Amino acid sequence: MPKHAADPVVVRQSYQKFEVFVRKSEIDGHGVFAAEMIPPRLKIGEIRGEAITCAEGRRRAATLHRIMIVEISPRTAIDASKSADPMRFTNHSCQANARLAIIAGRIEFYALRAIAPGEEITVNYGETHHEGKLRCRCGAPNCIGAL
């Protein structure tokens, strides 16, 4: 339980390998932040959610402002919008410090480099359904400008 209203709630579930917390992000909305040092190349955690068809995922994405849907195969997507997993708040950065990997149908996150406590955990979303129409807000020196 946080001591003050502004203190983050640190979450660690069995598949969450490092402690993280969610708070307002300078990139967009809320983000997920490291609560402890995360070494490079190690699994940070994963997200779970409702298994749906990719067609249903695209239909839902067209109606949402914040999208938390990941296609894990040509037929299946995971909608994490109602998940309690903190990694669902992972924002995009063109200079990401983590990567998303689909392994055996699971959405897992791995550190690309050491991530310091308090640092926002980000991934490069790569190709998205936005087709370059959504402005990128990551602020990285190498920002491509759109998603």
C-alpha cells in the first residue's frame, strides 16, 4: 500500500520478473516504469488478456483512443485493455529500452539494455494499424515522427 497518494503501487506477479509501477508518462497517457534496476537481455514481464480474432481486434482498435491489443498470430490477438498487468502501459519509443516478443503465444518484454529505477520502459511498436497517421510523441533524437 502506498504511503502517500502520489506514491506508485509496485506490482509483481509470478510472471512479472522485475518490479514495475504505472504512473503518468511524458510520452503518452500512463507508462510503466522500473521500480528496480533491470539488467540487459532479461525478461521484464508479460501481459495477458482476452484472446480474440485479429479481425475483432482491428474492429475494436478502430473505436478506441488507447489501444492495448497485440496480434500474436495471423488469426489471434490479445486485448489487454481490461488486464491488471502493468506492462500493458508500455509506450512506444523510437529509441526503446526494451523489446516485445511473442513466445509460445505469450506477450513478453525483454530489456535491450540496463534500465534504471524510475526509468520508463518503452518498446518500438514497429508497424502499426495507424499506417503512419498517428504522431509519435517519444521525443527520441532519432524519432521517425509517426506510427
